[in-house]
Amino acid sequence: MCKWGTTRHACLHGRRVGLDECIADLVIALNNAGFRTVASCCGHGKQPGSIILADGRELLIMPTQDIARMVCELFPPIHPRDGAIDVMQLARAIIDRRELGGGSF
């Protein structure tokens, strides 16, 4: 991840934008492939990076594969066993709890 302020300028959607240097190629490639982005940040070594797509999805960028695997382990398995909840159920539960003022898990 690059230092804050290490910016590369690019033209996206007819506008000149500043992109964090270390993820600029990825953001440009996504846009060139038809995945329009509206915001991005590499996280600058303090948090995961993210790229927000125009359709509302957000891509998280982990600094290493090991950290990405640890994050994945926070969620139920892809093929849940009896009694496990799926990711969308988990997300709805987190949102509901926050809306009720319960904070994060």
C-alpha cells in the first residue's frame, strides 16, 4: 500500500481523477472492463483497501493472502452445514443490529 498523497491521475468517465498509485492499474482495468467505479482507497497500510462500484458493490483489498484468508474465516462456509447461516443472513443481522443502535459484532 502506498503513502497517502501518492496519486496517479487518470481519465475515467470523462473526468480527471486522482487514484492511489498502488491500486490505480486495478481501478483503471475495472473501468475499462465495464465495471464503473465511483471511489477507491488503498487503505494506506492502516486498513483494507476498497474499490466501490457504481452498482453498490464494494471490493475489499487485503494486504496479503494470509490476511484475506483470516477475514474469510470470519464468515460461514460457502457450503453451510446444518444450522449455519449464509453471508447475506449475517450481513442483514449486522445491519439490523446497527440500525437498532447495537453497534458492531
